[in-house]
Amino acid sequence: MFLLNFAPTLSRGFLLGALCASGLAASAQPARLVLELADWHFRFGELPAVPAPAVTEAWSEVRLPHTWNAQDGADGGGDYARGTGWYARRFTLGPEWAAKRVFLECDGASRAARVFLNGRLLGEHVGGFARFRFDLTPALRRDAENILAIAVSNAPDGTAPLSADFTFFGGLYRAVRLVGVDDVHIELLDHASPGVYVTPQRVSAEHADISVAVLVRNDTAQDVRGEIEVALREADGALVGTQRKMLDLPADATTRASLDFSVARPRLWNGRRDPHQYRAQVTVRADGVERDVLEQRFGVRAFRVDADRGFFLNGEPLDLHGASRHQDRAGKGWAIGEADEREDFALLREIGASAVRVAHYQQSPLWFDLADAAGLVAWAEVPVVNEVPGGALYLENARQQLRELIRQNYNRPAICFWSVGNETREDGEKSSGPIRPNGEESNRVLAALAQTAKAEDPTRLSVYASNHQAEDTRNFHTDVTAFNRYFGWYHGRSDEIGAWLDDVHRRYPALRFGVSEYGAGANPAQHEWPPRKPPHAGPWHPEEYQSDYHERHWLALRARPFVWCKFVWNLFDFAVDARDEGGVRGRNDKGLVTSDRRLRKDAFYWYKANWSEEPVLYVTSRRFRERPAGRSELKVYSNAPRVELWLDGRPLGERTSDERIFRWPVELALGEHRVVARAGGLADEIVFTCQPPPSATP
């Protein structure tokens, strides 16, 4: 068993980023103590009782982040392990912790967790995606060894999501830590929020009002006279303003205090152009002694959505385009580290996205930190997906997960939308069959969640990702709506998307709607020309069809500014253990990048040529290394105004295009061919071999 005599990390306030819901930084004494708990013993399978230390010695040693489904969650068959996994470890606290209340903080456990300290159940958290905390103090041994055990289950339990088109990886797949605070401290048990809420109001280039609400917890048995100080600072530390407030802190209670600021000529958080963030430093004093210090980053911005002109940020139109992202990757499942998160976000930035749909659940604090810092507008989502059952259990759990999502991420400037669900249907309905319109239970849940979102945060817009017909009542509970539409993949033709959008806009001119999903599968080892629509559930998903699909869709979407968001499904191929299509088991292959992040598909460069300011020149079908001879086409994606092409050293001429696609019809002879494209100072080339067409007789 792992045994440590903790020498905790001491910082001016606390460890940088360790408790950050939106980027906490170090602050002044008295210190919060923070200690990461990375090493555990693990056993899969339910136990009749809380394990004793001698029992856990025989368990496997694991290091967080961890999942027990890293392999079987993406190998096909829909039979990955769903049940209970036990994590256990010993610890002994040093003298620095003697006067501290000690909390366990877990950034994510899928899907439910029971926490035991020294054999005592401290609580249960149901929901696989949000941070949670428990106060360990009542069961803590100050001067002796402690035994911490966490039972994590990814078994079906009747809560959200009941089912979904992704694998529910089980485990402690994000970080776990201990936090030590004074008995008088900024609240830690407010749905694991930072306990500090910064609200910019009446924002313009000339002025902004900023309200800072602070929750202060007095865990002593006596009333205390306290003071709250809030200092607003620029990113470089320059002071913007300071406010103080005296207040009474009743014993064993939480008190809310609000302090208000008026800021002249604020520097606005302005998307990718200037993702500026301020810092709110909060200090709590009691009986003249400094007890707690916390810092939150925040941004000042105003936004709205217009039914005809789309999204506006700080009074100017901003086209919101990007992709949705699942958090798993090949060989790791959800147990990804900081380097993985940063690599994913770098790919999102490389493609030139202005926004990201964070689907279908709350993702890591770091992911939202990166969106804040890069200036990408974020859609954050609660995991109300697929079947919505009746009864109180599901709804109350969904409300809990929505409150956690909002309170933990309230201060983030990137987030402009709280999503209350995705493609809901009634319990018992299957996605492969007819879905009843205006479902009673799904309507009830969506309406309730939209009300909860507005009560929790009236400054942002609620949204729903709908796969229903435009007239379905589920589309009208939230402030804005978006549709998941797969013309040319699950139904119809890819060139039908434009007419459908126009029809919805004509019939519902006041409806502010976007496109939250569109996409097609692609196996980059499969190729075909000319591309034909393949069976979506079949084994053949040629890369060329995905490219053709996205070309048609983006050209239709960019021509319609009333579509307030345009999100590709998906940025990455992702694990769905029940799927078997495109020649690969256990995977949804609609990603623009493969699940191991090693290969950008052709469609990735199509969007990069349209969205990125970086010069792009890319010859498509570069993996189509053996192709039939005869009539064909050579195609280039570029954001240059003119592109020249050579085939086997022979110039094919220059093409111009305002659609970022450049095409050359060719007649390909048998044998090897070399294609070279040039535009400005850029060059790209591919080599392939032509063989007799399949129908040719030797």
C-alpha cells in the first residue's frame, strides 16, 4: 500500500491551479494546503465490505488518471466492463495539517463514487463528469495512519446519461487531491464551485459593472466577525480597484457577501483577437486574522444571438464555427493527461476554430482554461442524452449535474451557452426506430433544466441540441436552439442541407437556431473516386466521401449568417464500443483527426483552408496511393487566391477559386504519378500509382 508522511505543497494561498474552476493562482498567507494523490491500489469487482489495508496490498498498483476500460472500451462488441472498481491508499498527515479542515477533491469519477475514510462512509457522488468534494475531517486521524477508499461504478444506475453513442469509461480518470483550509474559509461544498462568482453587467467599451459574490463558511462553534476584501487586477497584477465589506459569520453556517465595482474603459474579452482576462483576488479575514485567499480569472464581454444575423460578441458579428470534442483517445479512454489535453486543443486552434462545442458532458478544468486563454467561445453541456425516463430520480440528478457544471465554471469568459441536453427521446424508444414527436417526459425534463439554467445564471444563454423536426416542442424551451442534421449520411443527400435551413428560417423567423452537429465517417485507409455515399453502418467509409460531404455542407453553412453556430461532428474519432463500421470495431469514425491524434484527414485541411489565417496548401487523397487509371480529378485545398498544379512535371495550369477548392480534371495513365501544387511560397506534393480499373480485363 502507498504510504506517505505528507510534506504538503505550501503556497501563498494554495497550489497554482489545484483548486481552479477558472484558473486559480497563488495568493497570500494563510496557506491552503494541497496534496495530489496520484498513486493507488486498485481492484475491479464489488466487495462485501470496505477493504482492510492487508487486503489491498494484493491489488494492482495504478497511477491516476486511470480507467479499467482503456482496452475493452473501444474494441467492439458492446461488452466492456461495467461495474465497480475499488481504489485504496494509506496516508499520514504531517503537523502542518493539524489546524486544518481537510477535504477530498476529485475532478472526475465515472460514473458514481462512494468515499470511505477509515471505514466510514463520508458520502456518495452520482455523475461521471463534474468535480466533487467531501469533508474528511469528521473521520480523520490527525496523528495516525488513515485509510482512504473510493468505490467507483460505471454500471447503469438510472441517472443521466441512461445511454449514449459513446463508451462510459469507468474509473478515477481525473486528478484526486487533499485540500486543507482554515475553519473560516471560502466555501468548498457549494457543488464543488470555487465559492466566488464574478458577474460582469452592462458591459460596453466605455464601462462595465462587476459584481463579486463570495460564499464564506464558518465551521467553528462560535459566531465570528469577518471581513471580505476583493481586489480586481489586470493580468499583469496592476490594481484596478479594491472593495471591502464587514460581515457577521454565524457559527456552522455559510454567509454570502457581494461587492460591486465600476470599471471605466474595460479591456474586453474579445475572442481570438484579444482573450483578455482580469483577476479577482478574494481575501477572508476573521477576528483580525487573514484566513483564506483565493483568486479567480474572469473576462468582461457582452454577447447576443440575432435570429437573422447570428452571434455577436461585444457588439460585432462573430461567426461561430468549430467542432465538438469527446475527451477519450486510443489506448487511454478518458484517462488522459495534461499533455493530451493540450495536444487536442492545439489541433482545435490549428484548424482555425472560433468556437467549440464541449459535448456531451462537462470536461476537464484545463480544457476550459485553454478556451478562456485562447478566446474560443464555448458551448458547455450536461449529459442529458438519448432516453429520458419519468420519475424524480433522473430529473433531480440531471439538475444536480447542471448546477455543478454552471457553478464550477461560472467565471469562465469562454462559456456563453449552457446546453441542457442532446437528442432526447422517450424511455424505451430506440434511435434506430421512429421517435415520437413532442415526447412528454423529455419535454418535461428539458423545460425544467432550462429553468434551472436561467435561475443559476441569467447572464448566459441556454441551448438544446435537437435532432427533432423544426416544429417539435422540445426545440422551444431554451433561449436558443441548434440542430443535429446528417443530410447525406443517415438520410438524404448532402446538398439538401441548405434548402432545409432556409425552410426552417422561413417557417420560424424568430427562432435563433444553429447547427450543432453534421458529419460523415471516414476510414483514411479506404479510398474511392468518384466518391459515392456509402451505407453509414457498413464496412466501407472512404475518405473522399467525407471530404465531399464537408465541402458541400460548409459552403451551404457559410452562406447563411442566420445560422448562429456551425459545429462539425467530431474533431476526433472516438470510442463507441457497440459500433462496427468503416472497417474498424468500437469506433465512431466521423472525426477530422484519428483517435490516436496521429493523422489529420483530408477534411481537416478543408476546414483549415476555410477557417485558419495560416497559409494552407494541401493536395487531397494523398493516402489513395493505388488508384484506378482513367478519367479522374486532382484536388487542392488552399486559402491562396491562385494555385498552380503539375502532373509528372507537366503544368496543368493555374486555377482561381473563392471557395478554397481547386480542381483539375485529368486522364491518368498506368504507372506512378507525382503531383505538385504551388501557391505563393508554398508547395505540396503527393505520389501515387495507377492500376487498371477493376473492370478491365488483363
